[in-house]
Amino acid sequence: VRLEIASGEIPQCLKGNGLVEKFRRVYYSNSLLDAVDRRLNGDFDEEQMKRVILIGLLCVQFDHHMRPSSKEVLGYLEGRLPVPQLHIKTCKQAK
């Protein structure tokens, strides 16, 4: 849901070309903000948007053991906990 909000897009589950894969690609290319909804016209706090996207990516990791708990997500969003480093894979890498 966080990725949907950030991008303004509805997810599509078509052969790895969906919303999650889009955010994984921009994460790997170090250009997270390229996937943000253009209708926002840059009118957002960049660090907060990056935090929202990173938390969204943490929540959709292939290995469910790597996903944060609800309590951890709340801590990340409130800034009480640092958002950990991501170790994500694309659909192709996970297979």
C-alpha cells in the first residue's frame, strides 16, 4: 500500500513487471524518487518519501522472515528506529 501511495499507481501482477518490481529497480539504480507520483510535482519531503518507499520495500521482501513486524514498521515511520539496509532481490533473482 505504501508503494501505491508513493507512486500513485495500482499494482499489476504481470510477470514481474508490477509496482513492487518497479520500486526494486529504482532502489537498485539508486533513484528511488524517480518512481514517485509525478502529479505531486516534487511537493513532498524527499527524505520522508524515501523512508516510506524503503519501508514499503522491507514489507514485500520475498523471504517473509526478513519482513518487519507491525511494531517495527511503526517505529520506522515515527523515526524512533532507523530503517535497516535492504537486501532485496528481483523476481528473477528469487527463482
